[in-house]
Amino acid sequence: MGRTAFRPVSLFDVSRQRVKTAAEVSVPPTLPRTRLSRRQATRLDRASKLLLLAAHQAWEQCGWRSGNIPVVLGTTSGGMTLGQEYFRHAVEAPFRSRRQAARAIHYQSQRQGQDLAEAFGLTGPVTIIANACASGANAIGHAWDLIRRGHTERVLTGGYDALSQLVFAGFDSLQALSPTVCRPFDAERDGLALGEGAAVFALESVESAKRRRAQILGEVVGYGASTDAHHLTQPNPQGQAALVSMRAACATAHLHPHQIDYVNAHGTGTPLNDIAEAAAINTWAGQRVGTLPVSSTKASIGHLLGAAGAVEAAVCLMALQGQWLPPTATLRTRDPVACFPVVQESASAKLEYALTNSFGFGGANATLILRRWT
């Protein structure tokens, strides 16, 4: 970590946009073999391909067999690119309906979850959480709740989103995108940067994993969620709902702030978000705040929207396993509103617990706490 993944946008025309860069994923030309037919695979849009690639890695690693396993996914844009294609085709060739039915069907977010379930032979319920930028974290938290409440032993869960012209242009028109460099918690920050991606977890009860003698990578121990209800796009400047989310996660984990070793912040790099989140972390951490390592990996990979919470949970898992601190790669001058040290360079550290925040437009807040498995 420490490098940035941004490059000129090549997926669609950005000549009329203020900002012309994003963190694009290099999608391989062929997909891994699954139970999907060749025809089904060719109909998958970019977001579905990212989801399938991430899920295949999780599936190969966990060693599960097909069966009655629930799927819980978080996304913001879903099949937005198919919706764009449908509209463009309808305008340019209104009397030609070729492939329009397939675009309409696969545009729906549940179709992508159903395709994933079919790809691996999963017959459990499919749940899609579209809760803005908190979607990925909400999905993992909901999956964890299903397991800890005894509803199931296993859940395939995560988040995904792909870059689309409509979303990119929307953020740009709101002047939310940085025309320079995304710098979370920097005194001169001027906006976020968009990216795309997916992360999928094979979540399983500890008892089940031990019976199978499975390789356990880490443990989800806490989850909290709250709703701001302050403004459609602006968080409460005092970060009150974010504070509720962090405290709720600690309560379910039976932990206190001084036991948290690292915080992966939502840290979008927008002036309003970083002020609100910094206020929440300052209050939540209390006396621990002056020594609590905090960073935002969005500086390196961009804001992945519905995928952000899941990918950043994966970053926390990697940090716990490798015993290192992910940096905020672009920080130059820390904003005094952040009373905590912002990690600027990757460094070794002793980590037992990591907390990750995900906050979305409309006031959706989610916090996860992960523990290192020993």
C-alpha cells in the first residue's frame, strides 16, 4: 500500500467533465469457470464481472460446497451501465428492441445476486442492500447478524460497484470530485475520487469453521449502524450519527475504544465528510485519540461506493494478518480538526482489533470491527 491507482478514464467519454481520472480495474478478458453457461456469462455487465471475480476467489479459498447458503450483497449503482445502454439504445434506435429485454432484466440489482448464486449453486435467499456508500459494510454486518443469531452457519457476503458514466457525471456536476488529488483529512482537501471494485467474504460461524478445520483469516466481532437524517448529501457536522454507529459496534463487540488498534476511516476527502467523521472519532476515542492510528485508503483506490465498506474490511483483514498500518498516501498537511494521528506511510504495528467506518449519502452509517485470528 501507499501507491495510488488512478488513471485517465477510458470506459466512457469524460471530455465534458471537470475531472477526467478514476481508479479503474483492469478486468481480465476471460472469467473463471462457474455453473453459468457461456451465454449467461456473455450477458454479465462490468459490475457483475467484478463481483464474480471476487466471489470466485472467496469460493476457491473457503472450500464450501453448493447448497442452501444465503447471499447478502451491498451495492449502490448495481447494473447502472446496462440501464445507460438501455436508455441510449432507446433514444438512438427507438424502433429496434434487440437485447433491450436482457438489458432491462439484468439492470435490476437482484439479477446480479441471482447470477452469483447460480454461478456457485447456492439455493439460499439472496438479499441486496442498497444503502449508498454504507452498503458493503451493511451487507457484511447483516450477514454476521444472520450467523450470530443462529439463522444460518454460512453466508456469502460482500459489496460491489463499477464505474458508470451517469454516476461519474453526477458526482462531477455536484463538484464533489477532486480536480486535483483526493487528500482525506488534509487541510487543503477538495473532494473525493471515484474507483470501482468488489470484495466477497465467505462468512462462517467459528464452530462450523473449526469442525471443517478451515483456514480462518479473521473474525468479525462487532457491527453498528445508524441513520443521520440530517441532509440528503451532507452529514451532521458534529458527526452524531457516526458516533452512534461506532459506539454500537463497540457494544456488540464488548470492547472499549482504547482496545481498538487501528481505524480505517470512511475518509472521502470532501470538506464536510472529513469534518464530521473527525468529530465523531475524536469524541468516540476520548483519551485514546492522540495515539490512535487512523487512515483512509480511499486516497489510494478511490471511493468504491457500494463496494467501499467491503473492500475496506478486506484491507483491515490484510492489516491484521500482516501486522501493518495502511497509509493515507496523499496526505500533506493534516487538518487540525483531526486530533488523531493520520497514518502517512505504511508501517509495522501490533494489531489485535481494527475498526472500519462506512458512511453514505442520506445519512446511512455503518461500522465493523474485525479481530485478528490466532
